[in-house]
Amino acid sequence: MASKQDDFQPFPAKEQLPGVDYCINSPPRWAEAILLGFQHYVASLGSMVFIANILVHRMGGGREEKGKVIQTMVFVTGINTLLQINFGTRLPAVISSSRTFILPTLSIIYSQRYNDVFSPQERFNQTMRATQGALIIASSLQIAFGFLGVWGIVVRFLSPLAAVPLVTLAGLGLFCSGFPVAANCVEIGLPAIVLLVFLSQYAPNVIKSKRIIFERFSMAITVGIIWVYAFILTAAGAYKNRKPATQFSCGGHSAELISASPWIRIPYPLQWGRPIFNAGEGFAMMAASLVALVESTGALIAAQRLASSTPVPPSVFSRGVGWQGIGVLLDGLFGTGNGSATSVENVGLLGLTRVGSRRVVEISAGFMIFFSILGKFGAILASIPLPIFAALYCVQFAYVASAGLGLLQFCNLNSFRSKFILGFSFFLGLSVAQYFKEFFLIAGHGPVHSSSRAFNDTLNAVFSSAAMVAATAAFFLDCTLSRGDADAMKDSGRHWWRSFRTFSGDPRSEEFYSLPYNLSKYFPSY
């Protein structure tokens, strides 16, 4: 007979997250998988449209150039996702355009050497080609770190305690893309947040007969309802006398995006011309590539948890980083105008749907390639108002952040060492990144403002990332504080991940992360 004290025992730690309906190797039925894949495709569009809106017109491009850039982003995202799923970490993660690369790209756009270029078309081509060259140079960092095994050595020293700030701030660090963007058109942003929370969290308990529909497709239902609602408001003239920025946020750009997109067009390498290489710009972009590498590691750990997989062996992380570097190289060759990393919003969608199947994300990559070639159809979906996407992020990023907090179950939270590492790294990450961002908004440049633009861009890119700062602080403190103390090491939860330090340490690693098509014998993991 269980004693009354048993009711107060803590919940046991779980190496694999329970409650996931379809884990990494268990695909749903084809009809459901196709619908879920389409949902992932829609979720990935928001960041690409957001980045294109920031960069293209500053480059000098117009409606036609923006349509082609978005089309190229979607096309390359589909290719990079398939490469990562089949040959990289094999986690159900979308590799999409990353906000991390915006700062060095803007530095290229505002470079003084383009001040004498007065033709918008010529300026667009010049800055795009310079961005391509910088991305090609930057890809070498991830390719070298990945395929030479350097990142695997670094990750080998990562403990659950140090991973908590990394994973959590991979989600929380993007808070500026959530409610602040949704509030740009609060008439549709706020209802979208309320509707998504109701459909995903309350409706399954209220309408039990349709529980699966709401759990799986709450995002698609929300987007459909709010998009129609936004269209009705626009058609009724609700934004007719509003300022242009509000009209744009509430969906006023949809017609021009659709009209500027071609019916059929296949993006191809060097479509904007031959890349322009500059060592300083390439070095600054390389710093952004390093930040994207760290943030992607946090997002991939979250994907591993939400897909109910086991901890990723360091060699698999290294393999994935190498292929992510190939993805940045493809960004440079095709001319997306921006580098790529693991999509945090799509990782959050794994938690929202409770489906971590690899096949679903492969299908979403197929949708990306297909709709990027059929430009008009893809543009219709890309014209979804950004506040709707931002509303989705409020839930999706929350799942990623909570996946990081879930790693606390492996740590001793009664240890003052653990408390200091967690509290200090979280506070430092949020505080330093906020300082750099506010300084840039007020002064027009970062706190590091020397005569070397490449040096400035490098440090400003590194310290503007909350996840990068927090992860560096936590990793350093965890590896050096009370070094050699067995109890301190145990407080960090290292013993939970010990069997996953090598590929052969746990039989489940081979089940989840082995390469397909018998390629493992040619590319053995260690």
C-alpha cells in the first residue's frame, strides 16, 4: 500500500518526452502527414517574408525582386531541409532563413562603396552579389566545424544544465518577433493569439469527439479563420484612412506580392550575377554563422525533445552542422540574400501538434520546392499578414522555451552552483543582448564602433544574440566552476547524457540517427 508521502515525490526524469503521438520514426497516415506537412510549410513562410521585407527594398529592389527573393528562399529552404533530414542530424527540423544574418547583411547594404550607385536595380544587384560572396565565405566555418568534428568535441562537454539557457533562449530570445509584431495590427494579431490558444488547449477537452483535429490542425484553422477575417476588414475599408505602415501590416502588400510573382520560375545558382568577395564582409558574416550555429544547436535539442527522441550524440551534431554549412553555401550560390539555420517556429510546431515525425517535415520540404516553382500560388500563401504569423510565434516559441526548461529535470536545483549558473547566464544573456539592440536603435550603430567595420559587425552580431551570450556564459561556468568535483558534475546532470556521448553508447541512437540508404558504412559515426 502506497504511503501518503509517495504523493509528494518528484516526477521521474524522462530521457524521451512522453505524450508525443508520433515520434521521429513513426509517421502518421499519409493523408494526415500531408496536411501536417502543408502546415509546416505555411509556418515557415513567416520568417522568410519578414526578412525579405526588411532587406529587399533597402537593397534597392522593388516588388518583382522581392517576389523572386522570397521564391528563392522557399526553394533553397526545401533543399536544405531535405539534406538535413536525410544526411544531417536526421531530426524533423526545417532549415530556413535566419534573423541572425540580418545585421551583417544590413552592414553590406549600407556600405559606403555603394553610395555612388544611383540606379536601384544596379544597387540591388551589387548588394545581392556582395551578400552572396559573404555567405559563401561564411559557409566555410560551419562546414569545417561540422565535417572535421570540431563541433562534436565542443558539444561533448555540454551538460543538461548548460543546455537549459541555450535551448530556452533560442525561443525566448525571439520575443521581438512575437507580440510586438502582432500588435502592429492588433485587430487581427490579438484575436489570432486568443483563437490559437483556445483551439489548441481548450477545444480538445471541450469537444472530445474532434480532439485530434484541434490538437493537430489548430494552427491551420487559426490562420484560415483570421486570414478571412483580415480580408473582410480590408474589403470593408477598415484601414482606408490608416497610416501606410498599418495598412501594410494588416495585409495591404498581398496584391503587389502576388502580381509581382511569376507563374512558373525555377530559381537557379548565380541568378543575380557573379558573387563579389570581400574579406571584411565575409569575416563579419562568419561571426553571424557562428551565432546561427549555436542557436541552431539549441533549436535542435528542442526538436529532439519534442520529437520524443533520445539525446543527440556529438558526432551527429557535428554531421548536422556540416550540412547546415552546405545550406549556407547554397544560400550564397542561389542568392537568397540571407543565411539559414534551424527554424525555431517549425520546432515549436512539433510541440503544438505533438507530431515529431520525420516524414511530415520531408513532405513540407516537398511543398516548399513545389510552390516555389509555381510562383503565384506560393505568393498567395506568402501574403498572409505578418501579425498572424507573429501570433503563431507566441505559442510556437513558447514550446521551444519550455523544452529548454524541461531539461531542468536532469539537474540538481537545490545546488547553489546550479542556481548561480542558471540565474547568471539567463540574466546576462537577456541583459547584454537588449543593451546591444537598444544601443543600435538609438545611435544607429552598435556599442562596438571602431574604425574597422568588419570588427564592429563581428562583435555586434555575437553580443546581440541572447542565446549566444547565455550559452557561452553557462558553458564556461559549468566547465570551470568546481572542476573535478564529482558531486558538482553530477549536479549538472552529466551522468544522464553519459551513454549518449558516443554513437554506440545507446542502441536507440542507431535507431534514430543512422544514415539511410546504407550510407552509415561510408560515413561512420563515433
